[in-house]
Amino acid sequence: MKEYSIGEVAKLFQISIRTLHHYDAIGLLIPTIRAESGYRFYTEQNLDSLKNILIYRALGISLQRIKVLLAQQPETQIDMLREQKRLVDEHIERLKKIQQQLEQTLSKGDLMMKKNEFSIIEGFDPDKYEQEVVASWGDTDAYKESSRRTKSYSKSDWQRCHQQRDDLNGEMVQLLRNGESAVGEQAINVAEKMRQHICTWYYQCSPAMHAQLAEMYVADDRFTDAYESLNPGLAAFVSQAIKNNLNRVN
């Protein structure tokens, strides 16, 4: 039975060793062989599993969902892949229509989109999640305060808000890559700045409320995928740091 070192697997699949360490840590891909020295060695079966993991990730499936999926019977996996392929096909078709529209617009030199051309974005609803938020939180004081504040924001306001958010996410990414702990002071300090960012731009967010939001970062695939796209393991890292911030306050 041929064995592969973690470096060989990383090179073979064009992924980082850190990613493989993360997959191991969360129980998604555990090397079959571990030497007494602690080195990990992967088998051909491990490589087959990794191939499937990377295919699922390319289809936009979260790591948590992949872990569940790999434990399912083949028939269930096939059904889910069919559904995922359908969504991907629909997205590709929308992109093709948008590409055609852009080509026509550039060739005509007319930058104004006609009313009947809005059909190119049919199926893409940018207000989808806003409607979901209203349904779940519309009656809360926090939502009402956030709605009142954000209605007056200019384009430059939103740019500053998003830049500050991206900077804080970048700080978390750097801490994770440096091997810092989510229970460490640096991560907790950034978590507190994240809470203050919400208070500044949206609504008064207590440490306890922030900890509730942190649960969504690992429970809701949309939040998880957003963080994971920045760095593998970031969703759990940020969530834990926020919860630790609550513990520090208490």
C-alpha cells in the first residue's frame, strides 16, 4: 500500500499543508497512518476522499455539510450532487446572459440598461436575505435601530463600514495563520472590536447578543462559507473568539 506524506498530498492536489491540517483537525480527512514521530501519511483511499472533498468545495458546499455528506449512502450523495449541479447550471446560465448583455452594451456604447433587460438577473434576488431578516427579527428593537441608522448612509458611509469590517476579518485571518489561539488575548480583542463595529454602524450589540450571532457563523452555511472563503477554519475561530469575549466580560 503506497503512502503519501502531507507535503506530497499538498503538492499533488495544489492545496496548502495548513488546509490538510485543518481537515484533519475537524475530522473531515484524517490520515490513515500516523508514525510514532507524529508524521501523517495518507493512503490511496484518503486521496479518493480528498478528491471528493475538493469537488464538493468547488460546488460551494460547506465543510460541515461535506462531513455529513461523506457519511451518507452513495444514493444520498448522488441526489445532493444532482441538486447542486442544477443550481450551478442555473448560475452559469445567468452569467452567460449577463455576459451577452455586457457585450451588447459595450458594442453600442449605451450604458443605460433598458427595463426589459433586467430579466438577465432573474433568479438572483439581492433582497432575499433582507426579507429573511425582517421575517425573523423585524419586530426587535435591534432591527428597528439598524434600519433607522442605515437608511441615512451614503455610498461613502457604506464603503467605510465595509472597509472596517474587512480590516477586522483580515486581523482574524492573520491571527489564525500565525497560529494564535481563539482563547488568546489578541483574538478576543479583535472580537470586541467586531462587536463595537456592530454598535457603531448598526445597533447596540451586547456581548451576549454577539455570542448568539457567533453561533450563526458556524451553524448557517452562508455565514460559514463567507468566512471559510477568507481562510479555512476562520468561521470556527471567529465564533470561538467572540464567545471567549463574552466569558471575559462576565
